[in-house]
Amino acid sequence: MVPALDVRDLRVHFLLDEGTVRAVDGVSFSVEPGKTLGIVGESGSGKSVIGQSILRIVPSPGKIVRGEILLRMENGQGEPTQLDMAQIESHGRLARSIRGKEIAMIFQEPMNSFSPVHTVGSQIVEALRLHADVSPQEARNRTVEMLKKVGIPQPEHRIGAYPHELSGGMRQRAMIAMALVCNPRILIADEPTTALDVTIQAQIIDLLKKLQEEFGMAILFISHNLGVISEISHEVLVVYFGRVMEHAPVDVLFREALHPYTKALLRSVPGIDTPVRSHLATIEGTLPDPYANIPGCPFFGRCMECEGRTVCRDDPYSLTKVGPRHFVACPRICVADFA
Amino acid sequence: MLAYIIRRMLIMIPTLIAISIISFTIIQLPPGDFLTTYVAQLSASGEGIDQAELDALRHRFGLDQPIYVQYFQWVWNFVRGDFGHSFEWNKPVRSLIGERIALTILISTCTLLFTWIVSLPIGIYSAVRQYSWMDYFLTFFGFIGLATPNFLFALILLWFSYAYLGMSIGGLFSPQFIEAPWSFAKFIDLLKHLWIPVLIVGTGHTAKFIRIIRGNLLDELKKPYVTTARAKGLSETKLILKYPVRVAINPLVSTIGWTLPELISGIAITAVVLNLPTSGPLLLSALMSQDMHLAGSFIMILSILTVIGTLISDILLAWVDPRIRFGARESA
């Protein structure tokens, strides 16, 4: 079966005067329709750039230097084809016809993600009318319907509201309505719950799950919050320094994580049974210098398990299959003659 | 919206009262009055004037009344449209300043339009193509425009057109039209001369506006809502014009109010150089000869224009920015 989205060896580099930042450095994954892939990583790990490059909206001077972003396209004769998003012109007509229509995105900041001087409704109507040939009245009706679906009370009334008149949770719901109004096949959610209260977070996650059941879109859920990721994802990609450290189904990852980085991340999440006033576990050290080109394991130096063995530093990075749908990039586990 | 406009107009009333008191005080501040200056002029030219005649004049102009009576009389007459009498010109103030104020407003409005039409596209271009060679080029000329005093630019332009084009560009009308009544031919002649002061006064403001638009737009281009619009599939040109530019010009809309008086006073020096029949030179001479009614009327009218300009810009701002219209604060 052809997946909704198939990303292969994606490399996105930022060519700056100070050097090259390898924001995404050889990332591969695929998502099936109706499934959710969680992408988890620290700030600066490159997880947001993955989302932006799929939509081809990576800010300058970022460039896709290698890799394929294969988007499944229905050509009407039943036989799906694949379009490589990495090869098309980012400002071109084709890219624009895919953005918002086939692939939609929701963002972290519900405060600033709507233009403050236009009504929320007009911005949703605009998205719809860009991609569908509908009359203004029809567009309005469908927008009201969509606002209702995302759980905004009095949608006929709220369609005329400005962003500052809505609460954060309502704005994020409106954002979801705008992303889903064209019925996209892929939804990229870049930290959509980070700026919200925990109770609102849970509501938004439930809403996304419900809408996924209804519309059957594939979701790419980007977050640094492991709790949120475990709630919504079917599979999880753990990203560090622009590379995949571990890739596994969600239950496998949370039950038997293999990579020391994943394990360290899981340890740093406070649980309900964590003793009160005990120190939270942290990962020692910081991300490597962004300009560095590290051939081996980028977690080398912060890792608690390799004990400074040079094979971890020198063995070229590679993702190895260790179980059905379970991949890990750790020389300690994968290199046969690890000593 | 209507309630907002009415509220703003009510606020104008105390502002205008305060302005009238201040302008009256300023006019009265220098020692002596017009007659002192008049007597000094007469004695300088060797003529004398007897006390009785002087008292008669003083009584006629109401200069022997207590100061607050003079003030209320002045305000009352002003409200009825009687701006008083110019001592220096011996004519009603109204007939002296009517056309000049009209021409000043005309030049200011044209300059404002010129400034917006030129600076908006350049500012947008400079921001969108930040650090391109064209941005540097436009910035370079913008700073030259900003740094050159208007009168100097006027002098250079005068000299250049006289020396190389063989034409005099001073004034607003050709000689044969100066005293002529208004006609279509005179209007065309006015348009032929109008671009020069507009260009001269406009350059400095254009340069300033370009910098403001560029700076504001650079901030706005980084905002998440621009990315949202891009992710929707909007074309780059359309999304820039529709979203960040709309937000970036808001602060400029609010400056229309102060741009008006700035333009008027900016024209004053240029007007002297270019020999323009606008209000500036007349105001200057009225202030120097303590021609009280003329100077007072000028200051009052210019202040009223400023207050009206501020009102217009406030209404425009409320119209373009819903956050102001509803009196809500932006939650950051």
C-alpha cells in the first residue's frame, strides 16, 4: 500500500555565514491515512523544520539539499501516484495548490497565528475559497459548519469575531477548523497544545482524534511533550540533532525503549507517583554546537550508557531494525563487535 | 463606531479651548503691542504721532480693554467667522489668509499623497527584499533625502532649473496668472508649478516613511500569522499585501494627524525660498510685527487643522484596526 506521505533521507541545511546548520540530517518515515506519527524532540532538534519542509515553507536560508518527500496523489483512475514535494518549486502554483488543500498545518501560537486585523471567519473562508470553487455564501456556510465541528459554540456568531475576542483554546479550535476546512489528507500539527492549559490540551487532543476518525487524515504530530505524544500517536519518531534516534510503535516505545536518549527523555517526565519535592531527572549537558558536523552518534558525550567508548563517536550514524517496525540508532545496541 | 466618533469629537472641545488660550497668551507675550511697533516704525522714518491719535487707535482696536475682555472678544469674533483686522495690512484678516490657507492645505494634501504613493511600494520592497542591493540603493537615497534640509534642496532645484533649463520655478503661478481670477487655465498653471514644492517638501517625509514602513514590515513578516497564510497556499505577493502590510501601515495612519502641521511648518521655510503664496511667510511677518489678529488667527486655524487631522487619523485607525475599534487590549 502506498502511504499518504513517504519521507526518505530528508536533509534540510541552513547555509549561514558562520557555517552550515544541519537542521534535518537524513530523516525517513512514512504515515498511513488515518494514522498519527508523533515526532518528539528537544527544542532545536529540527522537528519543526521537518514539518515546514513537507509544506515547502522552510524559512530562508534553509534548503532541502537531499531526500524525497513523496506525497500520495489520487489520479482518479484508482492507481495512486507519488509526487515528490522536494522537487517542486516552493513558491510555484503546484506547491500552492497542495498547501492548505492536500497538506494543512496548525501552529503552536494560537495568539499570533491569525492576523489580528481580519476576522477569524474571513481567514477560514479565504482558505476554502483558495482551493474550492465555491460561492461566498457556500463558503460561509461550510465555515460555520466546520467551526461547529471543532466545538466552537454559536458558530454563526463567532464567524465574525476577531482573534483577540476568542480565548486561546477557542483560537486553537478555529485554527484546526481552518486547517481542516479543505479536507486535507495530511495534517501537520506543530506543537499545537504547547501554549495551552493542560485541560485545554486534553480537549484539543480529543478533538483531533475525533476529527481524524471522521475525516481519515494522516497526522504528523510534532511536540516535545511525551505525555501528549503518547496520547495521540500510533508511531513515534524520536529526533535529536536533526536525526532519528529511535522509531517505534507507541506502545513499544513507552514500554521497551532502547536508545539511551529515549530512555533519558522518558525518565525526565514526572509521573503521578514521583515523590513530592524530589528532583526531576534531567539530561546532563546541552545539544551539540549546531554548526558541528558529527559523523557518529550526536548523543555521544551526554550518553550515560556508552561510557565514552570511541566506537560511539566514530561509527557512522545508521538506523538499524531491531524488531518489527522498531528502529534504533545506537552503536552500543547495533554494532556487532561493540566492546 | 459612531459612539467612538462622537466621543472623540467631544474631547476636541476642551482641547480647542486650551489651544485658544495658549495661542492668545503667546501672541500677548512679547512686550508692547502692535501700536508700540507702529510708533517705533513711524519715529524711525522721522514721522511723529500725537497721543490723542494713538489713544483713538488703541480704543478702536480694543487694546485699552483688560486682557481677558480682549481674549473673549477675540474668541467670540473667531467663532462667528470674524478673524479681526490686520493692523499691518489694514485689511480684514479673513481676506488676507483665505486663499493662502487653501493653497497651504492643497500643497500639504498633495505632499501627503505623494509621500504615501512613493514610500509605500518602496518600503514594502525594501522589507521583502531586505539586504538586496536594491534595498541598499533605496536606503542610500532615502537617507540623503532625509538628511537634506528642504530649503537647501529648494535652492539647488531653483539654481539647477534656472541655469540649465532656463526657467524660473518659484511661486505657484506664472506672472500673468498671479492677479487673475480663478479659471481653468489658472488651475492648469497651478498644477504645472505645484509639483516643485510637493517634491521638495515630500522628499524628507518620503524617506522617513520608507524607513518606518520597512521597519514595521520587517517585524510583521516574522509573525506566525504570515506563516499561517503561507501554509494556506496563498501566493507570496497576495499574502504580503493582505496581511503584514495591513498591520504595518497602522502606525503610519496614526501619524497623519501630526504630519499635517509638520508639513505646514515644513513648507514655511521652503515657501520663503520658493516665493510661494502660502501661509508660512505671512505668519512669519505677522509674528515679527506683532500683528495680533493675523498671527492669532493663523495659529488658531493651523491648530484646528491639527486637531481635525488627529481626529481623522484616529477614525481611520479605528477603521483599519479592530483592536482599537472595540477598545480591547491585545493579549500578548
